[in-house]
Amino acid sequence: MNQEFTWQLRIYYEDTDASGLVYHGRYVNFFERARTEWLRALGFEQDILATKFGILFVVHSMKLDYLKPARFNDQILVHSQLSKIRKVSMLFAQHIYKTSPNILLCKAAIQIACIDSTKLSPVSIPTDILQKIWSQKI
């Protein structure tokens, strides 16, 4: 599987800690936003998934490796690749790069589970969503 998506953003002052570097927790936010933008590019909004399909995509597990720091005003790219899809889960390989020069800052393996929006228990990823994932090049 080779579903890839790239999202660009700039580091704001609010993203940094007292040292002037991006606070480590913000990388999780950047990865989350990139996955949300990936879903949006496929034609699915998070709130519509809950109301129309009765599902939520939630983080089951994540492993992050912090390699280099990002700083205020850096432009970064969040590269997301859907590397594995199963009945109730998806595995993303995500990387954050500083754009100039091109430097890998952080990498993550993030397992996403599909759950029922009311029972909060695992359910199969809806066929409509799977078809979009398999058919669409983003």
C-alpha cells in the first residue's frame, strides 16, 4: 500500500516552549492535523464520520522518534503514508521535515482504530471509506 499525503505549515510562537524549540507534544498535534487533512482530501470530515457513519477514528498507539528540533517560524512538511489497513485499524508512518534545508525532524508510527461513536467499541471501517482510500490518489 502506498497512500501518501503531505501537508505544509509554519511553526508559530505558540508551538514553542521556554527554550524556543517546538514543544514535544506539538508534534503529536501536527501528525493529527495531517491525518485530518488526509481524510478531508478523501472527502470525509471527522464530524460527518460520527453522524453519517457512526464511527470515530481514534489513536490506539503511537511511537515517536524526535531527531532534530524545529524552531519558531520554520516551515515544515508533515508527510503521512498509510502503510497498512486492516478490518478495524490503519497504520500510518508519518514524518515531519523542515523544508529548507530538507531535514527530518520527527518520525512516528501511529495505529488508528475505528470505533463505534456511541458504544466506543471497535467496528469495521465502512466500505465507502475503504473504497475511497483504495481508489483515490491524493
